[in-house]
Amino acid sequence: AQSVAQPEDQVNVAEGNPLTVKCTYSVSGNPYLFWYVQYPNRGLQFLLKYITGDNLVKGSYGFEAEFNKSQTSFHLKKPSALVSDSALYFCAVTGAGSYQLTFGKGTKLSVIP
Amino acid sequence: KAGVTQTPRYLIKTRGQQVTLSCSPISGHRSVSWYQQTPGQGLQFLFEYFSETQRNKGNFPGRFSGRQFSNSRSEMNVSTLELGDSALYLCASSLASLGFQETQYFGPGTRLLVL
């Protein structure tokens, strides 16, 4: 079975400071990892994904994520947070031949002006 | 290119009724997945369809069913509604089946309220 853990329900960060949203995963075989963002009353928007290759993945809106196989982690990062980054962030994982995307519970990011 | 569309956006039903939700994927996308989102359980996978075939099904009772048409549009049906079925139902599409680690693109969702 595959699973995702987002250990923080909420992350607060001051505008202009770097932000990190944590994610750890469990899956059989090679993981395929995704980050999505959800704004109030909206669907999910794709931010970035890791399939293979460089452990540092760059995505939309200045976000990036670092894949760490030994720690089974895929943390989302941004060097300088904006108030408009305030939203709900979801990490998701699937494995080869899984046909199912498993999401974490989500982390609410609040960027304080 | 138009995104994933879902209809209706909002729905109110009473217990015992049934409901059908519709999803039109991005043009050219052949895979459609459905998810249920609730505050308590988060995002839970319902099922995935690819080329009119259900490839995988999540841990939901048989009251939840779906289908996909030849034009890749998909419908989800919930029979004998229960209060606990109140949720945001999200549809996502991708070019190929999830088994190939395709990126899924989500629609805005249908918010279902069961009274």
C-alpha cells in the first residue's frame, strides 16, 4: 500500500521569508511524487512532480521540491513567500502500475504580511 | 485549451436519493479519475477510467459507481445517498492512465450536500 504523511496541519510564515512544507511517503518500488495547491472553493492546481532524474524539481509560481530517497521525503520549498501563496497544499504519491494517486491530508499555509 | 469541467457545481439532495455528476476532461485526455474530498478524510480516490474501462477503484461501497464514454467524458453515480456523502467531488484528467505517472489536471469540483 502507498501512503503520504504531511506532518504539519498548518504552517505560518512571514512574507518574504523562505517556506517549507513537509512530505514523507511510502510506496513499493520507485515513487512518483506530486505537489498540488488548492485555493478556497477551487479544485487542485498542479505545481510540480518528480518522476526521475535531478532530485531538485522546479515548478510553477517559484516553488521547488527536493526528493530525498534515503529519507523518503519530498519537501516543498520557496525562497521568498508571498501573501498570495496562502492556500492548502497537498503532496501525492503513486508507484509504477499503481493506477491510483494517494494524497496526504494537506497542509494549510498562511503567509503573514 | 479548455480545462476540466464539472457539472453541476453545486447540488442539494436528500437521504435516499441518487445523484449523477458529470466530468468533461481536457481535450485529448483519455484518463479520468474521481476523488471525494471531506474535511475529516481529506482527498480519497474513488476510481479511474481509461478508454471506457475502470482501471482501479478505491475503498468505497458499491453505491458509488462510474462510467466513461467513448468521447472520454465520465459520469459518477451515487445511489441511496447518506449524510456522510456530503463532500466536494473532484474529477481529474490526464493524457494516459495513472499507471504511467501522468500529471492529473483537476476540475473545480461538484459540492454535494445531502440533507
